Amino acid sequence: MKKINVIGTTIMLVGLLVFACKKPYDDSKEVASPITSPEKIAEALNGTWKMTTALQIDEKSLVKESMDISDFLTAETGQVPNINFNTTDSTFSVDTANLVLNLFVLSNGKWSFDDNRYPSKIILKDLNGIMASEVVIGKNLLSPTPQLNFASSLSCGAEKAMSYSVSFVKK
């Protein structure tokens, strides 16, 4: 009787090991391609982005008072600042003709992501490759409503006195 128990227990353990080591998935099936890739993210950036809001923020104020300056940045013809990204040659151009102020400083140049796989900023450089400013990716570029945020500040000595925050959406 003891031999039967030992043989039964051995068979049960071998069966348990066989089923426990079985892979829970099928190796013959292909894994799906990732939803995002650097190419898809860059393609989502490609095109013209139009200004939607512009704020002037008083950095010296205790409550950081802000004022909408969208009308100030809009030309008499109704034109608003636009930025156009070209992904084939990694260039950009800013359309601020007939506008009072160009916050970007540059009118064209080269751009790059801070991280190609998971970008959070777009770095704007002049044609010599010297960084001029950054544009923050406000909402994921692959979302239905992507948004870019540009910030610029003016200093009085070592302190920030005034800053500008401009938001863009894709046309």
C-alpha cells in the first residue's frame, strides 16, 4: 500500500511539474507593433500650429497675476502667430509677419525632441545649432487634441519680472 502511495504521489508531482512549466502563451503568434514610435510622434508634430491663448504673467506679484494678451499678439488682419514644423528635414518656421512681437526670437531654424521616444519638449535651435528656446508639449502629440506651450520670460537683474505663456493647437 505504501508503494502505491509513493508511486501515486510521484505521478501527481510529475504531472504538476509538466503543467506548471507550460508557457501560458503561444510563441508562434507575433507581438503587435507598439502604439507609439518616434516616427509617429514626429509625424504628429508635422504641420502648422496656431496660437490659441497668450498670457502675460507678473512674476513679481505674490499671486502671479496674469492678463490675456491674445489680442495684442493678433495682427489687424486677424492673423495670429503660427509655428510650422517640418519633420522631413527637422526645420521650423514662425509666422509672425505684421505682428507686434515675436516671442520666439527666431523666425526659422532646426528643431529636435529632448527625448525621441518619450518627448516632453521641443528644442528650437538657430541654423548653426545653437539652442534659442524650448516649446513644452502640453498634451500628448498623439492625443485627439494635442497642445504645445511656449514660455518666455524677461528679467530685471537676476529676478524674473515678467513671463509670457503662449499655447498652440494644430490647425
